Amino acid sequence: MAFHSEAVKWAWWPQCFLWVPPCLETPRQGSLHLSSGHASSCKLGKPVCSSGRRMSCPWRAASGQVDCLESTLEKSLQAKFPSDLKVSILLDFTRGSRGRKNSRTMLLPLLQRFPEQVRVSLFHTPNLRGLLRLLIPERFNETIGLQHMKVYLFDNNVILSGANLSDSYFTNRQDRYVFLQDCAEIADFFTELVDAVGDVSLQLQGDDTVRAVEGMVHPYKGDRAAYCRAANKRVMDVINSARARQQVLHAQTFHGDSLLTQEDAAAAGDRRPAPDTWIYPLIQMKPFEIQIDEIVTETLLTEAERGAKVYLTTGYFNLTQAYMDLVLGTRAEYQILLASPEVNGFFGAKGVAGAIPAAYVHIERQFYRAVCSLGQQERVRLQEYWRRGWTFHAKGLWLYLAGSSLPCLTLIGSPNFGYRSVHRDLEAQIAIVTESRALQQQLHQGRSKRSPERRSWGLRGSLTHSGWLSPLGCTGRRAQVAGPGPTCSPWKTQEQERLYLRSGAVSSATFEQPSRQVKLWVKLVTPLIKNFF
């Protein structure tokens, strides 16, 4: 393969990402911080308090510690009132409306008090309609499809994650987080994306009713095909606009099959610091025929060469058939981290939901048998995460090139690599590609072991890794988020035990344990329902 540097050494690299909108470069200035573990509502509140222009959050909230966040939002609105501070919250209709006390009821007072500044949108999948909508009960209706993106944006600061804002994510639920700071392009992109999905969602009113945006096709009462076409256009307008804005910058970075070196850039008269890190937003909205994340993920799994290592983690191991075939049929080495039954979020649940961990065990065992039948045990290895009193919700991917001890790429965000993520839900994550050895080292530590301290490196944007994923912020033309100027101090979170240190290898003996015994009815039902979880 053609190498352009010591780090990113793929001839196929430009072809894999050149068409992805947009590529956002991260020059070598500013700061970067990486960590893992659970979130902190107090630290999430810091950027809320200091936000001066915009807040944009696709989330799922619950009671308890998150009440503190709504209180902080109210204080921020009061402090800025009257001002141009805008708060936009995007919820899933089914999750956000479940039960007597839910995200809608928690946010309603905020909407009633600040109707001109607060927008609450409720995305309703177009696939849940008619008799199906009437018959499927709460909690199960979300299996048809939902808004699953987790983006927390404050001015130019963005948190992109796989984590919701319910209580457990602030206490004892393992997830991944990244914090990008001082990168207006990424903040603008995700602000526009949230606004676009909000425009095709139902709008919460002050009397707790909902209505469609004027002129928009209703998601479950109107014509499904017409609604999906309109939603596709609205979202693709954002993506195409971002592509256009980045086209010149991208052309200066990518030339044919190789990347421009720093010396080449200087010789060409480009005075900007040569970038060493690139951010690619990957969007997956299959109901709207938008499948950027799926195509990029399949390309990564397909093109990873012999000797390369792929570390993949998911809290719900239920790979699509396409992903499964690629893992079993390609040349790279795979180490897949998944949840043991005891740390599955449904462990101990009442009713039918209590059997979900057993269904995942059944899927895991079938996959392990396929690995063994192909003689791939040394190339494809499974590990189970276990931690007393915790649940496991982390998902993502790290790519190590052949011969390298450090990763040059990570995927982090909301997708689980399962059928629902690919075909039913709205998902967003980013690919972080870096030539920075310091950042590669931190990505490696975030995957493999505990880091004794957090560190900073020169970047225009800052990344907080393993836990939440967020956009960037804090530029001179917008309100500051933390500290003076465009290189304000990044939001720091405490380090936790790294993911793979709390895991054990899966073998044939694993499935002989009493906790891995699956009842016959679960085995029979799992093939029928696996595409819904």
C-alpha cells in the first residue's frame, strides 16, 4: 500500500472517506483531553451555565440527577433573558412520552416559561403508524424505530455519545465519551443536523400537545413515502451544505491517492498549520435512505488488511448479517468486547424484558460457534465485560494498522452495530482519524488500560474520549463556554477503569456456566425478534 506518512498508511483511505460529508480538519493548536467512565451532571452543567447563544441536545432524560440539568437550563435562560440564547431539545416521541413522569413533563415548565427561546421536538418514526401504533404497548413501541442520536451542544462545544441523560449514566453505567472543543465547523454541522431532524419532528406545545411543523408531512398520519422524501431532503440539505463549506479545505488536504504533507502545504503557500487529525461525521438514517455510517463501517471492515487489528465494542451484541460476514470473512484480527449477562441493561427486568440478556447470550453463542467452525478462534476473539453493580453500554471501534501498536482511527457515537442501528433508528457518530502519536496513545489507553492522568495536546479542537461524544465550541464570534478566548479549558471528567481491563475471554467453557443457560422458548423466539433489539 502507498504510505504518505508514518501513521495513516492506506492507499484506500481517500476513497473510503473522500465522499463523506464533511471532513473537518483539526490543526495543531488548542487542547485535547480524553477519559472514560460515567458522566457527571455537574460537569455537564458547566457549559450550560456559560452558554451564550445556543444549546442543542438530542437526548433521553429521566428523573433524579438530570433534574439538576433542567434546573441549570432554567437558570441560564433566566440569566440571559431577554437575549438571543436559544435552547433546542430533540427527543424520541416514544421514549420521551413513556410513563406519567417523562422527558416531556420535565421540560414542559421550561417551554411554558420561555416559549420564544425553547424548542422541544419529538421525533416519531414513520414506521409506527396505523393499527401497529395502536396495538404495541409502551416500552415495546420503540423497537419499531427511534431517534437514537446523542449530541449535547453548547455554543460551539459539542458532546457526541452513546449515553442518554438518565440516572444510571451519571452513576454506574459504562459508556464512551468524547469532547471536541473550539471547532466551529463541527458545532455548526450538528446544530444544523439537530434542527433538520427537529423540523421533521412533532413540536411540543405549552399545553402538552404536539403538532407538525407547518407545511411538513405528518410522520404517522400523512403519506409515509412523502414524509420520508421530505425528511431525506431536509437532512441531505444539511450534509450537502457542509460538504460545500468544506470542499476547499478538503481539496487542500487530499490530493489523489495521497495526503498533502506539511512541507507540500508550505511549498504551496498554505500558511495554515497542517492538520494531523480529521473528524468525519457519520450519519445513519435508513428510514430516510441515508446510510453514510453503514457504508463507511462496512468499508473499514472490508479493507482492513492482514495484520491489522480491529477492536469493536457494543453493549448489545447483535451484529447485522453483513457486519458478521465481514468479521468472519476478512483478514484483520478482531477483538470484540460485549456485555456479560449480569451487566446487560435488561438484567433482572420484569416480564418478557427479563429474557433479553439470555437472547443476547444465545446470539453470542451462535456467533462463537461460527468462529470455531471456521477455525478462526485466534483471529476473532470475544471478551465479556463485567463489573459488580454496573451495566455496560459502551460502543465503538478502534483500528490499528498492520505493524502498529497504536490506533489511528476510532468510531464513537450512538450506533450499536446491530440491525436496529442500521435499519430502524436515527444514529450519529464520528470517525476520528489522527496522525498525532500523542492522540493515538490516548486512544490506545482509553481502549486498553487505566491512564494515571489526563493530558493535553496541540489541536484547534479538543476531544474527551470514552464516555460521551460532543461537538466543539468556544470561538471569538460566539459566547465563550469556559475561560477566555478560543482555546478555553476543556471540560474534564474523571478517569475510570478502562474497558478491556474489566473483561474476560470467552471460550466454550463460558457457555457451560449456569448464567449462560438459555431456555428453549428464548432460543425459538430470538430469531423472530432479533431485528427489533
